[in-house]
Amino acid sequence: METVAAVKYGGRKKGTPNRLTKEVRAVLKELVFDEISQVQSHFEKLDPKERIELLIKLMPYVCPKIQTASHSLNEPIDFGF
């Protein structure tokens, strides 16, 4: 059974950016930048439990998680020299 390639009529040409996506991103970017200036005042209004919960959620974006290093008894040690 042969498959027939679909013929495309109209629409955006390959490589042409989607105008709606570009406009939505611009609006969201503006909203985020406007809100950033108010983050500190919003944070100060939270009760201590909510502050800790928010900080815990934000930490992975600032501090990478540390992974434990382990070594097996029969595994050779390679110091990279």
C-alpha cells in the first residue's frame, strides 16, 4: 500500500514565525516583568509557613541539587590525572 504525500495549500511558509505566538509571548513577557517589581512586597505579605513553602519551590532554580558520590569496594579509583 502506497502512501500519498499530502499537498499543502496556503498557510505559513516553512520558517515563517507564527505571529500569534510572537504576540502572546510579548504580552506574557511584559506581564512577568511588571510582576517582578512587586515580588518582594508580595513575599513580605505571606505568613511564615507560606514563605518557607515558596522558598522551597524556588530553590531548585537558584541552587542546583547536590548529588551524593559513592564508591564500590571493587571499583577502581580514577582521580582524572
